[in-house]
Amino acid sequence: MNGKWIARIVVAGGLLGLAGCAYQAGDESNPLARRATWFSFVAGDDLRAACHAGAPDRFRIVYNGVWAEQVRIYEVGVAGPRQLDQRVLEPMRADELSLSDPLKPWRGQAKSLTLSDAEYAALLRDLEQSGAYQSPNETLTLAAVDFYWVVASCHEGAFHLSAWRYPSLGFAQASFATWLGAIDTTGIPFNRPRSRADVALSAGGTGSPYGVTTAPRQIPLAGSWSIGIAQDRVVDKVEF
């Protein structure tokens, strides 16, 4: 089977719905399962189910840098105490296809590190200061073509789900983003936030932690969708 047919098969699988299944551990590394459980993953359904008084703190931080360009996933305490798991998903290139692992280009770049006491304390401080435990009272709609952060967490025995969409004051002042930009070890720069009108452009940019604009690649992450977040839960899901 040549690379062209592998690409067609995987992209066809990528067109499967986002909203059909509940997330299970490990789905984020499997592009087909990830598509089917993405809404559940972002909503933190598994974190919510395991969150209770005395439960360990767990954090899931997702950066949507336009779904077709870049998605970043950061998890703390999910795989182990104070372990920061990082994954960056970007559209693949045809020359990345592999006969031995046809799905490899869609698994993303993954790295892990153990946070020091000081690093972990800084993360907790920045999440609190950024409003990670204050969910929107009214529905905040997040579209695939937007730039935004979502944080799902079990903190001190309580589940929280919050979000920040660009452009907004909350997005600009989300200090945990700067913390992540400094500690990230994937080696892949953040896709720079820009207006919807400019999303199709690929001009470079500067700034911290957002440094580049991702140029379009040959096979994009398929699909378009939106979710609505309010009162610590996903309240609306639309795929089109």
C-alpha cells in the first residue's frame, strides 16, 4: 500500500464525528479515537468522574491554535504526581507517512517531565490568578477556527472547567500560558493568535509565549465544530 492510499484511509477515518464517545485514557495518542472522543476529552469527563473529596489534583490544559493548524495538550497529575505530559498536534506532511505505523504523523509530538516543587507551585498560582476555577456563567462558544484555552481540573476535591477565547482580556492575562511557554520541551513554537480574517494568512509574528503563525500543510486536521462552555460543563456541541 503506497503513501497516497494510507493518507486517504487515515483522513477518511479523521472525518468521523467528534461527539460520539466518552474519552478513555490514551485516546489522545490515537488519532481515530481522539476524533471520536474529543468533546469528552476537552470537557474533562474522566477528571470529573474521578473527582471527589480527597482526590489528587489533576489538570488538563488545551490550547486550540485553530484546529486545522495546531492543538496543544498539557496534563499534570494524570499519568503521575506532578508529571507534566505535553502533546502538540499539527497537520501532517505526506513525507511523514510510515508503512510500519500509518497513524504516526497524527499522534503528535509528545514529551514528559516531572515538575519541581517550585514549578508546580508556580503553575497552581498562575492557574488560580488566571481564573481557572471560575467557569463562565453564560455560554462561551469556542469554534474550531478560534484561538482559545480550556482548562479542566480536579483541584482540592472540586471539578472545574473554564475557558479563555482570543481576543479577550482574560486570554491576554492568562499567566499560565506564559508559564507553559517557558517550560514546554516539545521544541514546537505556539501558533500565534490572530483574527479570523487573518487565519488563512501565514505571515510570521513574534511574542511570548506565542511566536509563530503555522503555515498550511498538505493534509489538514479534518472537520469543523464548536463547543459551548458554561458553569463547569460543556453545554453545547455542534459539528458541521
